[in-house]
Amino acid sequence: MPRTAPEVHADLVLEPRDVTFDWSGLPLHWIPDEPLATHTINVLHLLLPEGERWFIKVFKDALPLITDEQLREEVLGFIGQESIHAEAHQEVLDHLLAQGLDPRPYVRQIAWLFQRVLGEKPKLGPRQRRENIIERVAFVAAIEHFTAFLGNWALNSPGLDRAEADPTMLDLLRWHGAEEVEHRSVAFDLMTHLDPGYLRRVRGMAVSGPLLVHLWVRGVRFLLAADPTLDGRIVPTWRKALDISRRGLLPEPMASLRSGLRYLRRGYHPTQEGSSAQALSYLASSPAARAAAR
Ligand SMILES: [Fe+2]
Ligand SMILES: [Fe+2]
């Protein structure tokens, strides 16, 4: 089956960078005096460990269906990178717990969603199993569109530097964001390799887009209520999120929506979004990635 735009990234070699971060000095509100912005970004830590482990499971299930050697190499590189991402965000969750914010009730719901609802269905015949794997790959491809969008935003977010956000957290977000931009085509190319049909792409986004918004809103509410320093005083609203995004501390909601709609354009390919050169340039200067390279 044909690959999508092979000329654009025929030499893509994905290298997992075995980074570590020291969270011992991380303040609970790591964007100073911005608990709502901090916790809106913290939802990443709630969703990603379980979500990225699920990506890995889906891609491992899909490996026997791949008939293109270069794509197989990219999928293996993707699995390597996502497994380190999941561990890195897990360590932040452990740090939140140590600071008195218990993320476990929400994470248990996320684990249930990914493992039970979106997990492998038992007792399927070979054709149904193949169909189920491709459907799950399409969900991953749509989510990866947003992880690349967020990664691109993290790489271009001087507002976080102006607000003096914690430098270790900024490096985590930008290292992870850069790798999301670097591997942004893999899930989409895997989906179109297994099923080039447009409907599959639309279904992936129709499920993943609204689900992500729902989980994010719930996650922000959860973290604000669980934060022992806030006593439930902060109520999140879209108006507040808009104000914060205008100060450059969050992606703009409308830009996120427009990005989701771009995924549905007929000629869409992930290489049209973000810059691999910028991602690689950040990875060459990231303190965590440089330490891992040594
Ligand atoms: Fe990731
Ligand atoms: Fe990713």
C-alpha cells in the first residue's frame, strides 16, 4: 500500500533520548501565582502516562500488520520515545502526591478508560481484530495531531519564560513537545498504510477530539479541587482560560479548535504542521536531552 508523502521524511530516524529530571525543587504552582494555568498544563501529567502506554500497546498490536520496512522502523522509534515520555510524566505525578495533591483518583479513571474501554477487545476473529487495531490506530493518529500541536506551542511559548515558569518543567514540556513534533507523522502514516480511507481519519478525530476536551476540562476541575493550597477557591471558566491564553500561558482555545479542523482537510499531512528543524534544534540545546546524550 502506498505511503503518504514518503519524500518528506524518508530518512526519519527516531531516537529515544533517555532523559531524567530532578523534581525536588519544583513548586506546586510552577508558573508563579498562576494556579489555573499551572493545573491546566498539569492535566498532561494526568493523561499522558496511561495514554502513552496505551499508544505503545496499540502500536505493538499493529506491528504484524505493517508491510513497509521504513514505517516499521519509525513505529519502533515512536514506541521507544513514548515509553520514556510516559515515565517522565509519571515522575511528576509522584512529585504532586508527595506535595499533598493526590492525583490517583483521576488517574484510576483514565486507566479504566484506556485499558478497558479503548483496550483490546477479547474473543475477536482475525478480521475483526485487524479492524479493531486499525480503528485504535486512527484514535492515536488524531490524538498525535494534538500532541504535535501542543508540542509546537510549547516550543513557541515565550509567555511561559516571561512568567518565570520553572525551568525544569519548561525543559520537560519542550523536550517532550520537540519529540512530538519530530515523530508527528508516524501515527498518521501508520493509519493510512493500514487504511487509506478518509472516513477512518474522520472517525478517529470525531472520537478523540471531543474526548480530549472532555478529559481536559474534568482534569482541570479535579486538580483545582485536589490542590491543598486552594481550598476549592478557583473555579475554572472558558473566559479565564481565554484571558490566560492571551497572556501566552496556554494555547488559545480557538487555535486548538482550528487545528482539529485542519486534520480533516483532504490534503492534510502532519508534516504541514510545526517544524522538524526547530524541534531538533531545541533537542540539541535541551538540558535533559544533552545530559542523556552524554
Ligand atoms: Fe509523547
Ligand atoms: Fe507522540
